[in-house]
Amino acid sequence: MAERVLLVDDDDRLANMLVTWLGQRGVVVERAPDGRSGIARIKAGNFDAVLLDVMLPDMEGFEVLRQLRAHSAVPVLMLTARGDELDRIVGLELGADDYLPKPFNPRELLARLRAVLRRGAPTTSAGALRFDDIEIDRDARLVRLRGDVRALTGHQYEILRVLAENAGKVLSRAQLMEKVRGQELEAFDRSIDVHISRIRAAIEDDPKSPRRILTLRGAGYIFTR
């Protein structure tokens, strides 16, 4: 079955290109030209992923993402022409799954889109990982802390799952992102640090003094048993 993706972007030329190019590769793209219509479409529709531009005519994509994350965990790939690293960090902190600066190669967009769709796909017969009061349910792709479901994006869930499956082992940033994305981490890519911070906020009693996910300076991260 073809994936159904919502593109929230006011660039007509880009939208027409993506509708045609991705459509030829099995991805059905529907389009909303501004933030308000995008939010309405997401609430009304059942999309597999969202391509969200940062610069929209009526509101910033960050505000769209903030409102979206209040009620939906649909994978979100953000697009921006500004290329500002701060934009990237803000988007990730608000719950974006990935980030792609404009202009981009449509093949890279498709590869990143496939990656976030894989992270959002259900697994089968994976069982659960349990560590004291935290449970990582690999069948439902949920994380529970003392029985309460914690809010994580698909990307953050995958990072936590990989760390937990390798509990007691130090994973470098590059190793961790390769296991999650299936590709090597770009040099100086610090997005992993933002995701770790969000995961700690969700599962640690004191995120500033974590006891589950520890940082080993110069080495990487370790999930403690």
C-alpha cells in the first residue's frame, strides 16, 4: 500500500514537483499551502508522515509542529531554506523526527522519508524490555515509566530502544545514529544530543542528573541496567 504524506508548504513549484516525483515512487502526496490548513488536514486525515516547511505565510512551521505534537505522534520531516543550525535544534526539541535544508535532492528527501516511515512502522513479536520501573514495549512502540506512557517521537523511541538493547555497552554518536538511521552520522552532527536530552526529560526523574542514560565524555552514551 502506498504511503500517504502531507506536504505543508506554500511553494507551488516545489509542491508540484514532489507530488509528481514522489507519486511515481509510490508515495501519495497531499498538500496544504499554509499552517492553519495543514493543522486541519492533519487532524482530519490519517497520514503516514508530514513534510513541514519552517517558513509558512501565516505562521512558523515550529508553531504547527507544537500544535501537532499536542495530539499526534505522526513522523515529521522539517524543511527550511534558512539553513540555520538553531532552526534544526528548535525543530528537534519540539518533536521533529528529521530535518532537511533547502534546496535538497529529491532522492535524499525520499531516503529520509523512508527512514522516518520505517521508524514509525510497527514491529512484530518483539516483546518488551524492562529495567526496574521503565518498560520499552517493542510491539506497541511505546515507553512506559511506572506504567505511564511517555511522549517520544519515533526517532527518539528508536534511539532509546537501541540504547536499551545494548544496555551496559557504550555507543558512540556515530554507532547510535547508524543503528537508528541505517547510515553513518555526518561529521559534527549534534542532533543526537538534542534527542538524548528529550529522552532524558521523558524517562529520568531528574534529567539534569540522569541515572539511566549516561554520557561518557569523548566516548558516547550508555544505558545503565
